[in-house]
Amino acid sequence: MEYLLSNRQVEAGARFAAISELFDAWTFRHMDDIGVAEGWRCWEVGAGGPSVPAWLAGRVGNSGRVLATDIDVSWLGDAPVEVRRHDIVRDEPPEGPFDLVHARLVLVHLADRDAALRTMVESLRPGGVLLVEDADPALQPLACPDERGPDERLANSVRRGFRKLLAERGADLAYGRRLPRLLREAGLTGVRADAYSPIAAPACGVLEAATIMQVRDRLIAGGHATSEEIDHLLAVIAEGGLDLTLAPLISAWGRVPAE
């Protein structure tokens, strides 16, 4: 089934930039704590934009390896890493093994996310680390938790419509909270998890507007909003008049047992 937020759309660039601004520091903190270092072999799954692969390349140095894969690699042209078109569900896994496998905001969208998770675990060396970061829209479903007026109510209504579109395409809107258990069931040890949810950051508005524009026609066709409502909401977001937030990003990590 086609991914709802296609990388082929022009708004994808704005989405990737906003995601980078919102979440890169959080992701890099986890990679620091994991101990990513010179010589590590890393696989970035569903990379999207170049920011995480580029950071990994700087950390592992010339003696390491960073492979960035996606079903659409058109936004990875500037990343100083090995880039490969790859479908984590359908294609054979790349040659490994890897010291780190990382995926951010990928598995939640896949209908066969269990198979993808197995592939990622099986690609790790003994002692290697899997870091998965995914949203949990059901845990905090609102665009504007402070629903004080009609604009906030409209933003929340459009967000509900977007969630319905995601669910229709096989997304698991409660996936993030399951990650610690899934990593343990996959045989990983030392599993830990935490969550991050930005509130009222400017990049939240950029991301919300880009997402709405990408699915505008589907929102209208599904009866989730009218064209006039979407135009009004985009104008309010552009004016900075809403305190927009996102579903929490839950990060979970664990190690393959050493031999």
C-alpha cells in the first residue's frame, strides 16, 4: 500500500527539515549514550533526509561505515554516506553485520512492521544495538492540547482526520508504547525507552502545515475538512497563532546478546 506521506511530494523537504530540527538533538543524545564511535558500522533505515546519516558519518570516521536506505533516496543526495534504495519489508537485508541499526518514524507506518523489526535485529552483530524511535499518536492525539477556541478545535479535527488516513493505510497509532516489549521479545537485552514531545516549537507549525498540504486532497475527499477550512487553518498556522504539538516520539533501544 502506498505510503501516505510520499517523499516524491515537494512538501517532503519541509517535513524532513522540521523533523530534523525537532528531533535530531534527541536522537543524537541517544546515540551518544549508546556509545557510537570510530569504526562503527551503522545502518540508517528509512533515512528520509540526510541529517542523521551525516551525523553518524562524522562519528564513525573513515574506518567506519554508514549505510542509509529508503524506498525513495531523492532527499539523501548530500549525505556523505553510502546510499541505497531499499524496501525494509520486501528486499533482502543489506550485507552486515552492523554495530547499530536505527530507524526513526518508519515502522509505525508499515503494515508488516514485525517483519521489518526482525530484519533489523537479524542484521546486528553480537553486542550490536537497535535504536527504534516511533510516534504514538493514540497516546497524545491532539494538535492543540489547549483547545481554547475555534481555531484550535479545527486543528484538532484535521489532526483526527489525518490519523484516520494513517490507520486506513495500516499505520499502528499505538505502536510507540509497544516498542520496549517488542524489543525484549525479539531477544534484545538491556532494553530501555523514553519519550519526547515538543510543545509550541516553530518547527511544529512547519511540520503540521507541510503534512496538511501533502494530504490535503485526501482530507477533503474523506470528508475530514473542507477546502476553506484547510485554507483557514494553514493561514492561522503561518501567522503563528496556535500552540501546536506532536505525538510523543518514543525511543527504545537494546542489545543483541554477546556471544
